[in-house]
Amino acid sequence: MPAYVVAQITITDRTRYDAYQAGFPEVFARYQGELLAVDESPRVVEGEWPYTRTVLIKFPDADEAERWYSSPEYQEIAKHRHAGGRTNAVLVAGIA
């Protein structure tokens, strides 16, 4: 069953966040993920959305998503994301 990572990010230090972005493609390519959406100005249709970046990633299953997220390579670049902003992220089970 597919799994999705949804991330809501508030960027506070663009330079540090850009360092994360620079390393992301190389690490991400090692896993079976598919970057579906990245938007710094999504259209809010209900409620509030105070984030400066929203990301949607698809994986073939939750195990692969967790393998990517917990990998030493990803955690190494994630340090830049943590230093460059605040993130809420969830792993959502897809529909078969």
C-alpha cells in the first residue's frame, strides 16, 4: 500500500534551509520515493495555513518511507532543515 509524507515547513533561515535542499536530491534518489508537490504558496481553501513551504512525497509503502527518513544520510542533511526552520511532518497510509 502506498504511503505519503506530508510536511509543513516554516523557513526561518533560508541559507541553512538551502543547504538542506542542496543535499536532498542525492539522498532522496537512493529510495523509491516520488516528490509529488512542493509549494511555497499553496491556496488555502479552509482554515489557516501559516507555513512557508508544503511538501508531499509518495513512497511505495510505509517501510520505504521510514527507511528513507531514518537513514543516516537523510538525518545528516536534515540537520540543516532543523537549523533553517520548523517542520511538522506525518506519514499517511494510502488507499490500496
